[in-house]
Amino acid sequence: GVRAMVERIKGACGNVISPEKLVDAALDAMGAIAVSDDTRSTLVEFASRSKETGGNGTPPDGAADERAGQMLQMVAATAEFQRE
């Protein structure tokens, strides 16, 4: 379940996960949820704050998994997901 969604997000984002790509991939992985502009902005802001990269711009081992998992939790907490 969740492991497959994390792998799907990582596959969609490639090696460098931008906050916007991370949000879009997580929303898609959770069932193509449509969220308000305010909710999307909040998710992108969260993704921007939690950005961890290695020296070459790619996430260190395990960081991509952690970021994807955190984003799935954030999407699950949105009002739009709760209404689904």
C-alpha cells in the first residue's frame, strides 16, 4: 500500500524532487485528489521547508522516502481528502 505509493511518487519525481512535483505526485498517488489553491499552496510550502538534499542536489539515502511519506500524511490531513 503505502510503500507502493512512496515508490510511485519517487518514480514520478525523478532524482531531484521539487516541492511542486512532490505535491502533485502525492495528490495523484492518493487518488488524483483536487484541492483548493490555498491547500496546494500550504502543501508546497510544507514541502519547501522539509527539503533535504545532498551535495549534488539529490536527496540523501532515505530522505526521498521520508519526504514522500510525510507528504502523503499531509495530503491525508487535508479537508479535501477527508471529504472523499
